[in-house]
Amino acid sequence: MRSSIVFFLLSSLLYALIPFVLIAFSSPPVSSASGLLLITVLFSTFYVLLRIRRKSIRSALFSPRILVFSLLNALGFSGFILFIGLSRESNNPVYTLVIVESWPLLTAIAYPLFRIGTGKRVGVFEILFALISVVGIALIAVPEMSQQLRDPEGSQSVRFAFVLPIISMLLMGVSSLAKAKVTDLCYHGHRVGPTDSFWLLDAIRSA
């Protein structure tokens, strides 16, 4: 259990670093999306091949429902990276980072709606924390949005460029929800733990 917790903490840290790296190195959006996806698929396929002798891994690998959510995860993650790149070319980097990094807030709200996770009721502390987070995001996002909309010299595409990181954030939320669903299906349907299901997710979408 402890190793799984450490693994997912490291995974969360790496996900959080993705927008910083993409903006800092200014790589083309399409190549960034395809490159990162290819790297994760290669590592995941290697890991699954090492574990393929387990019957539970093999049954999960050929599950149609898991395949559908794995592909949804891949599409959401690729779109997340692509729109970060597009936003970087048109928006303030701070605005882009603040918006795209707010996807965990979106998923925290969506998890109970899609019956993902433990089903624990949201407490007063969680609600207060969410409200503070929304206010903080709004303090940075609203001025940038207003400036673009009021810019008389900006083209139509530039004036509405502020929606690009919002789309990126929404796509990452979809990707995260799909990943959580895969983890749930792997565990309850095939008795595959969260660490194995994480690598299985990327290996399936390479098939």
C-alpha cells in the first residue's frame, strides 16, 4: 500500500510539471503531444509485458470497457498537451499555467457525480478549500480574459485565445476521470491493483 501511495504522489508531481516543461521549452504543440504519449506507451508496454503472466492482467488487457476508457484517457491527455501549446503562443504564461493546473479541482467535483472513488461525502473543509481555490483562479483569470475581449486591435482568434487553456483543463479532467474509471474497473472486475492498472492503461491504448 505504501509503495502505491508513493507511486501516485510521484505521478501527480510529474503531471503537474508537464505544463511548466511545455511552456519553458516552447516545443511545437503537436510534437509535444505525440512525443509524451509515445514515451508513456513504450514504458507502459514494457511494464505490462513483465507482468503478462498474471491471469488478472491478461483478462483486464482484453476488456472492451477498459479499452474504451483507456482510449478516452489518451484522447483527453493528448488534447491537454496540444492546447497548452496553442495557449502558450497566444496567452500570458502565468494565465495558462493557473488555468490548466486547476484540473484537479474539476475532477474533485466530478468524481462523486460519476460515482468514482469511495463515495465519501464532501465536508465543510473541502467545500471551503474549493471556494478559496476558485476565487484565487478568478483573480488571475478574469483580468486576462477582460483584457483580451477589450483589445480593439486583436483579431477574432486572438481575442478569444483565453478559452484555449480552459479547453486544455477540461480535456485533462476528462482524461483523469477516464483513468480513475479504468482503475475502478481493473480492481473490481479483475482484481488488478492501482499501480498495475496505471501502466496497463497506457499499454492498452497502444494495441
